[in-house]
Amino acid sequence: MRKSLTVFIGAKRDDFDDYESKLKAKSDVKVYHDTQRCQIKRRFILAFADSGCSNEELLGREKFRVETFLPPVDTLVSILELRNNAYVDIVDMFVFLESMHELEKSEFQNIAKSLQIFIGKAIFIAKILQELVSADLISECHHLAAYLKGKI
């Protein structure tokens, strides 16, 4: 289900034209405000080390698509992929529980070692987070106290 959500959101990236036409049909504004802006072409001499790549200024539809529509969609897709990968890692780690009754005794030793490593990493991360939270929490309490003194 998580993977299908990621694919669904990723497919919406290509539906910009549909969304734009539907919004234009509902809106009084039919043209982007910067579409009719005059573009100034600058002439300059490139130094030998400079690349010939020019900075292209996006206007109107493309500017909105590239700077407003695509970033949240791409961010959401990448976050969903990260979350999906985390779930897959955890499921892979504990998948042996489904077939535990079919495992050989030698396989239990490998599973126990893997779980021990996992638990060790989890404890290490929990200690780091506990230290960060307590240090930040103390600092936040000081800030809140100073804020409340100013308000009262």
C-alpha cells in the first residue's frame, strides 16, 4: 500500500497540464502575470574558463511548474520512498518469525546475532536521542521561561 501511494503521487508529477487546465477553467485569471514581461538579452564576453551555459530565466507556466508544483511532489515522493525502505528493512529483519517453526537450530544462531546487532544499534541511537532531547528540552525550558517573563 505504501509503494502504491508512492507510485500514485509520482504519477501526479506528470499531470500538471490537467491540473492547470482545470484551474484555468475555474479561475478568472487565464494568463500568468509574468508572461508578457519584456525579456532583456544581455551581451557579454565569456572568459576562456567560463562555460557557455547561460542562466535561463523561466517565465509563466514553466516557472510555476518548476518552482511551485514539482518541488512538493518530488519531496513527498522521496519521503515516501525513504519511509517505505525503512518499513522494508524492519520487515526483513523480523520475517523469520513467520517461519520460525521451520528453521534449523543452526539458523537461530545467525538470527540471534542479527537481532543482537540491531538491538545494540537501537540502544545506541536511543541514548544519543535521549541526550539530545534532554539538552534541547532544558534549553527550550529556559527560552519559554524568558518568553513568559516578558509576557507577564
